[in-house]
Amino acid sequence: MTQSPRLALVASDDARAQQAAAALTDAHDWVSPDKPEALVVLGGDGFMLQVLHNLLDHDSALPAYGLNHGTIGFLMNKAKSTRTIGQRVARARKVAVCPLEMIATTNSGSEHRYFAINEVSLLRETRQTAKLEVRVNGKLRMAELACDGVLVATPAGSSAYNLSANGPTLPLGSSTLALTPISPFRPRRWRGAILPDTSEVEFRVLDSEKRPVAAVADQKEVRDIAKVRIAIARQRQLTLLFDPASSLDERIFAEQFQV
């Protein structure tokens, strides 16, 4: 990154983000979104995920630097600083994030392909417990998992839904994925697994007509699925930018000591 990076500014529709965008208008010589070296993203984690998915949809490798004007801001930097926005982006540390690729096949045979930066989750659609067969790298690992659902999370997403489902927090650079059940009924004591990120995970829905299941890749949902395949999409790597004193890996590490 150069000392005077070409930056484009994007902001969520939230009032706080719009006010921050107005305040930053004259703070940098902004360029149009099709000509930057990096994007400055104003909003919260949800809006950052939208921006990252837009980059994936356009096969773009632009780095994204977030300023938190949302609630939690796990993927963002603190809004206030004594440095200019150009200086902050120029000094920022790059963090590579590889999304998951989900290929979901419905009961009717249609196939849907989506990417997930945080997690892919399978969730029961009705009051009926979901029953799933679990395979890893083609090998049967669980003939029947009875549960409300199950998810596969990346290290970047392991502190989101995965953590709420009592899954493990994975350090960045650990080259692992979290396989976490959601309210498992049988086997009752199974708490999930930590897998190498070279793994391909496949779920097959058992008795899918009586026990329908939806698959969700971040915000993209496919209902009435028959099977789902999930693997890391290394060719679609994204880059997040963080201030040196506030890196994503430190935040994920710190989550392990929250009580």
C-alpha cells in the first residue's frame, strides 16, 4: 500500500454511518469505487459482510478497511483516531480470509452455489428434529445426527454464530474449520469437531420430506435441501485491513478468555 492510497468510500444506510461519511468527505481525495486500491467501509459487521460478498460476486481482490459505526464491529476498526484515514489504511495490517463454498442440492434436484465468510449452517424448517448423515472427505463419520441443525465455521466466523452454539473459537492461521452441532439430541454428548481446512464436509438430509432442512451461507438461504457439500474456496481469498494495534486474530484470541 502506498503512502497516499487511492481509496473509495462506501457506507451503510444507517444514520451513524451516513453522518460519518459526510464528515469524511473532505478528509481524503476519494476516488470512484471502480478505481481504488482499497475500500473504506463505514457501518457494522453486517454491512461489511455485504461488501465482502459483493467483492466475491465481482471476483474482486480489493482490500477492505472497516470503520465501526455499528454495534459490535468485530470485523471493523475503531472509528476514532488521531491519524488521517489515508495514514491508517497505509499502515494497516493485511489479514487474508478464505470463504467457504456451499453447494446445496434441493429435493427437486436443483443446485445452488453460494459463498460464506462466517459459516454455513443447516437448520430444521419445522418442529420436526432434523436428521443428518455426516461425511468428511467422502468417509462416513456419523450415520445419523439428530439435532436442530449443524454448522461449519471459518476461523474468522468462529466467534459469531458458532460461538453462540458452543463451538470452539479458532485462531486465524490455524488452518482449521469448526464443525458444530446446534442443540444435538442424538448423539447427545457429541459437541462437534475441529477439522483441517482442507476437508470437504458433506451432509445428507435423512427423511427430507418429513423433516425438511434449510441451508444458509451467511445470509443466503436454500430451503428443502437433500444434500450440501462445503469446502474452503482458496481461489476466492479476501483481504481485510486492520490497525496494527487492533488485529482480527487478537480479537479472536481474546474471545477465548471471555467469561
